Amino acid sequence: MSNKRELKQAIKYRTNQLMEDAFSYTLNHPGDNDEKADQLIEKIADKWFDLVAKVNNYPKKGKRSDVKKYFAGIENELETVAQEFNKEVDALYKS
């Protein structure tokens, strides 16, 4: 990512996509694992807020390379978390 704004947009896009998938499950399969889907949506939303907070609270004083590493870590975390949540959404559809 080249700046904070783009990183925040990427976080929002990925988490919204995952929440939509979980929500569409509840619409298409009423009564089946609704509680699990709701908990998953809450976990995704919490992670969204957590990642955005990390972007907002970056180390303002320090070397530029350290700041870049910090944001790269957030990008990596977003990718791994998105994959984990995607597996959980897939598990909802398979159950």
C-alpha cells in the first residue's frame, strides 16, 4: 500500500466482503447456524476495528523503514486473517 488511506480501504473492502458472505448465509439458510454466523460477523467487525486502529496508531516518530515494516505487518495480518475468516465462512456453508 502506498498510503494509510489505501490500506484502510483495503481493510474495509476485505472485511465487508467477508461479512456479506456470512450475512448472505443467514439469509439463504434461516435457522441453520444463525448464532455461529452472527458470532463470525462480530469477530470480523472486531478485527476490522482492530486493524484500522493499528493503522491510525502507527509509530509517528522513527525511521521511515520502521514505519514501512509496521504497515507491511498490518497488510500481512489482513491477508492471514481474511484467509482464516474465509475458511470459517466456508465451514458455515458446508455444515
